[in-house]
Amino acid sequence: MNLQSPISAGGRIFKLYAGRLEKLGIFTLEDMLLHLPTRYEDYSVVSKIGEVQAGETVTVQGKVIEAKNQYLRSARIKTIQKVIISDDTGNIELIWFNQPFLIKSILVGSVISASGRIDKSPRTKSIKAPAFEILQQSQNQSIHTGRLIPVYPETKGITSKWLRRQIYNLLEQYLDELVEYLPEELINENDFMQYSRAIKEIHFPKDMDTANRAKNRLAFDELLLLQLAANKRRTAWKSKKITKSFKVQENEEEIDKLIESLPFRLTSSQLVAITELKNDLSSQTSMNRLLQGDVGSGKTIVAAVAMYITFLNGYQSVLMAPTEILATQHFKTISSFLSKFGVKTSLITRSNKLETENFDILIGTHAVLSEKINFSNLGFIAIDEQQRFGVAQRGTIRQKSENAHLLTMTATPIPRTVALTMYGDLDLSYLKEMPKGRIRIKTWLVPPEKRNAAYEWIRKKIIDTDSQVFIVCPFIEESESLQTIKAAKNEYERLTRDIFPDLKIGLLHGKLKAAEKNKVLNQFRKGEFDILVATPVVEVGIDIPNATIMMIEASERFGLSQLHQMRGRVGRGEKESYCLLFTDNDYAQNSRRLKGMETLYSGAELAELDLKLRGSGNMYGTSQHGLPNLKAANFSDTQLLQKAKKEAEKLFPELNNYPKLLEKINEITIEAVSPD
Ligand code: ADP
Ligand code: MG
């Protein structure tokens, strides 16, 4: 057994808890060592019992002189556990509630260490519910008390206390396996801690200063490895032999005809992006480009132009979208633009089977990945809302054609600093401009006391101006969980019964079958509902021009970029549009961040603000963003990012000189746009 062994191989208890540990992202023993504390409790000073004062938080150590259960006739507190410990300066009582089993393990005569707050009303000195551990004779190092105590991300059934013990044991056993992989000079020049020491100190630091140094080393490693991995992918991509270079110059006239035929004039950002795409398509290496742009900035048509060029050169294209709704929408738009030029477009989703493989463009959900589909001649791949797909799915579509051009699209704005580290291997295009004539969506953060007034205002808007309203319910867990759906159902019932009994309300959530979902959406589109209550699924892609009010519950749970994307669901027609943000309970605490929505209207600016106010940990905490969860590093630490970039450049081409480092780089599977 070694650190790479799966967690279940680590012993009976690990096997039993494997499922829970996976929830924390712990799959191997090494992952467990890399499960880093979020903070520390300072129990570092061991106090003499005689000297402690009421109200202080302390650690005391002493011999158990009495340990007993006391039984009460109370509904809530059935038993009290009382343990008295003593050192050479005095006695103190440790008290727990309803944990009678404790008394079995705390034996009179043993020595225990306990940390907590000294009670304020002392006849006798006592600590309620202290953290404690029984010190073995041989063990002079305490784990849970008498030091800086690591506090970890927990999940149901896995406590910090348990993790602390297991990690401590693993470190005892495997510390030697944590070999240094950074070059010696780099470590010396930057005065970094050695790798194994950093891992040890981040869990059980001597003092805060050491903890910070350990964290700094590990944060640097993370950023360096990401950077090196991106450099490596870039080189690999560029070295591929490419045959599909298109003769774009010969197509110019036809491209212009397409652009002229559109029902709108392209923005200059769109034109720039199209030029960039044309260059890629005609070059000797295949395109590997990320097209970023706010919701509504018009990314689809940019991709459609590239697909048309692909068609003109005799190749097929495929466009993969994350939801059936979105795929269907793309199919309608793209075929309306291209069919008059003889381009055959097909749609494949779960409810729409493919009838013929005689297509030029195939649009669909991940159904496009099906083995049954034979592309005769795939030249261009576009992935919409790429962050919604897993690495595996993106990999599979790549395999459909090794050297097809690849365009990924996202509305998630990624701050520049982050993009340079994460996406160092990609070329970036950014649509910074919105099509003309888009109206600003008036946005308000509504204080809790104005909720009823807001409902009245909404009712009036619906009745007077025939508007339609989205009400988005809180997002409870990362993916659309049953809990989230339940919240939406409850809200739907509450609104129907208590708030808007006179209005027509629909309900939309991710667990509805595609056909039902479409039905609800069509009803809403036709005006059969005034209000659509929805889970955050509305974030992507739904286009209903008559919907002019977006109301979002518990908005503090969303990142600003997500809020911005949801806001983009309204303001699609001519009418004045509004976005109302409600909070659950932390109004004051979140108002500064959320108020940003009232004045900022660009996704990129909102992303920067979120990064500043919440840090990247939160911003990219959910996998929806498609960025890896950093453990030690933070994307807002520009200084360390710079350092990592500089060192990566020094190391890069000669990676073979550092086999251990290379091994680490290869372990990285980037959850971002990693095409291979
Ligand atoms: P997104 O970038 O969010 O994917 P879409 O490509 O779906 O945006 O475009 C949003 C809407 O704007 C669509 O109805 C599209 O036809 C329209 N659109 C795209 N470009 C322009 C433009 N230059 N002027 C006006 N409308 C445009
Ligand atoms: Mg789009």
C-alpha cells in the first residue's frame, strides 16, 4: 500500500467511510493528506488549572480523579457527564451532555488534555463540552488539544476530529513518501519550505507563522503546476500534424453574403472574433480557442460563421450544448441563418432522434457523442457553455476527429489573471460589446422589509403592462438536488396560495422530463402563465422576449456572474426590464457585494468584484464554473501568480530534467477546457 492507494484500501474504517470521503474529494490516501485545514483553533498554550480565569479559552491537562454519569428527568438533557481532572495547582470539572459513552473511555487515573472556555458562573471551575483527548503515556504529542488545532472542511459523518486523527496517523506512516519534486535551486531562491515539511506543518503547525509558510509553499505549487500543465498542453497541441487548414480567402465573398443576410449588423467585437477564427481556420495548426462573452453578446452567430466556412471547405461541423432547450434553440437559429445557403443542419437530443447522417452541421446535447453517429468528415467542433461538460465528455468529442478545429464558448467571465494561468494553452476571444439597442435591466437589491411592497409592484406590472415574470428559487446544493427542487415546489405553492392567487403561475425545474419542460416553457412563451417559478436552471439559454422581470430569491448564495447570467434572461425584447434581488437572512452582510449588481452591467466587471469581495475560493467553489478547486492557492493572490508564472517560464522547456515534477504535472486533470 502507498499514498496512491484508493482510500478503501486504507483499512476497515476507511472502507466504511469511503463514500463520505469521496464527497470531500478524497479518493486516495494522498488526497487525504492534501485535504487542507480551512483554519486553526488556537489551543496552543497549556495552562495551569489553578491559574485559569472565567471566560478564557484554554487548554488544561491533568489526571482524572472522578468520572461519572448523572441521570436527569428532562426531555432534552437525559444525562450529564462530569469528569474532574487535577494537576499540581488545582481541579477543574469537564462537563458534557447526553454522551454517556464518554465515561467508558475516560478512566480514573488516565491523563487527559481538554480545551475550551472556562465557564462564567463558577462555583467550581468548569468547561462545558470541551475538545479533549486522552494522552497516552508514550505519546508526548497531542493532536486535538494543547496546540494549533486544524479545522477541516467536513461532511455528514466526517468530523474534523476524526480527520485530524487519521491524517496524523497517515503522516506518521507515510511522510517519507512525500518526496520533494521542485528543483533545489527554486526552493532555495524563494526560501520555500520542503514539500513533506509543508504538508506536515499545514496540518499540525508549530505556530501560525509556520502554518502560513507551509500554505504559501503549497499554494505556489498549485499555481506552478497549473501553469506548467497549460504550457505543456499548448506545446502538445501545436506539435500535432494538421491537415485541415481551410482556404478561407477563397470564401470571403460568400462569408460576406452570409453576414449581409443576417437580420442584424454584427458588433465590432463579433467581427474581430470572426477574423480571429478565420485566421485559426486557415492556419496550419488547428484552432483551440475559447470564446468568452456575456449572456446575449451574440456568441452563437460567431460560431455559425465558422461552421459555414467549414461547410464551404467540404467538412462537417458539430455543436454540443448542455441542455435540450439550448440545443433546440441553437438548431432553430442556425438553420434559419444557414439553410438558404444550402447548409443541411440536423438536431439530435434525447427526444429528437437523428434521421440522417447526411448533414453538414449536427447540433445536439451530449447525444452527439453517441458511438452510433458516424461523422464522415468532421472539421470543426464547437462546445457551448463548456463549463457544463465534464472532462470526459469534452475528451470524447475530441476523439471524433483528432485534428478538427475546436471552439469552446462560455458566458462565465474569467478574470485575466486567472485566464492566463488556467487557460495558458488557449487562444482567447472576448466579445466585450453588446449588440446595439439592448436596454439596461434596472436592478434593485430589495431589503427584507420591502418584500410585500415588491410583490405588489410585480402584480401591478403584470396587470398594467402585460409583463411576465421569472421567480428563481434558492440554489441549495451544487447540482440541482432534490432539496433545491423541493424549495421551488414549496415556493410555487406559497405564491399560488398566499401571494398571487389571482395570477397564473407555472413551475420549471431540472428533473422534469424534457417534453414536460418544453411544454411548460411553451406555455410561458405563449403567455399562459404570468409567472414562472424556476430552479436556477433558467440560468442557461432560455429566450422569452416578453419576460421582463427577474426576481431572484436568496441571491446571496449565487456568485455575481451567475446572477448576471440569470438577469440576462430578461431584457430580450423591447420593453423595459427589471431584476429584483432578495436575500434570505444575511442582507446586511451581503449587501455590499450584491449592490454591485445595481451599478455594474458587464459580466467581467462583476467577476472582478466577486473575486475581490469573496476570493476565488468562493467564486470558483462550485464545479459549474469549470475551474479546478484550488486547495491552498487563491486566484486573487496576484503576486504569487506572477511568481509561479515566472518560475514556470524558467523551467518550462527542460521539464525532462525534473522527472518528479513532470510526474506531478501529468497527474493534473484540469477541469477546465482541457481538450485532450
Ligand atoms: P450568447 O452570447 O448569450 O450565446 P446569442 O448568440 O444567443 O448570445 O445571442 C443573443 C441574441 O442576440 C440572439 O437572439 C441573437 O440572434 C441576437 N444577436 C446576436 N448578434 C446580434 C447583433 N449584432 N445585433 C443584434 N442582435 C444580435
Ligand atoms: Mg449562448
